[in-house]
Amino acid sequence: MYNPFDKNLPIYTFSNRCKEMTDLELGDETTKVFVNPYGDTKELTEEIKAFFGYLKEELIQSDFTKKLYEEVEKARENKEWRREYMAWISELEEAKEEAREEARKETMEAEREETAISMLRDNMPISKIILYSRLPESRILELQQNLTEN
């Protein structure tokens, strides 16, 4: 855990408000809460301080943190949950890799099109544009059409 905003607050609470009119809210009733157990805790209740102690160092200082510790241990020992979690992480990594690959393809395609457009503007022969851009002739002709229309 770290202090996300470097303001030394133990809790940061945000709601969806208009920047120009702070009394105007979206009305979706969403709230975002960031917990910073390393912030200044002197204004917090003992129960919340105990919870923050658990978050920082797994200190068990109250009935709540004892119960929390026991539930965390159950979750850690649950083989089915761990298997599902690992499968989910694997799927997430696979989806991220697919997204990166798609972005690479889109970038390469855009670069090829830019090459073709530059060559079209320089009145290069279509055969050379195909060779250097590695785009199909049909796409080059589309780009050429777009250039003449604009």
C-alpha cells in the first residue's frame, strides 16, 4: 500500500461533482474511497486504527481484525478459489497480450498507410507504393481516392 495523493490523509473520499459547479452532482450515488493506513490516524476511532494496523502489518488488535485475519487465511487455503483466481489472472494476461498485439497491428497499418499517402503525394508509381508500404493495391487506390476528394 502507498499514499496515492501524498497528502497524509488516512482516507480520501471522492464523489462525482461538476468542477464548475461543485454543488452539482451526477446523482449516480457513486463514491470512491482510497484508504491510506500510513496517513495521520489521530482523528480516527480505535477500531479503524486497529484495521489500519492490520492492513500495514497484519496486526490483530481487535475482534474485527481477528475475524478478518481468519477469513483471509480461509481464502488463502481455499484451493478452488486459488485455482479460479489463477485462471482469471491467466485470462487477464492473455487479454492484455491480445490487446497489445492488436495495438501493434493497428500502429503498423497506420504507418504503412502514412508511407503510401506520402508516396502518392509524391506521385510515385502504384507498383513502388505496394512494394514499400506492403499494402494491397485496393487499399492504396482507396487512399488515392481519398486524397483526390480532399
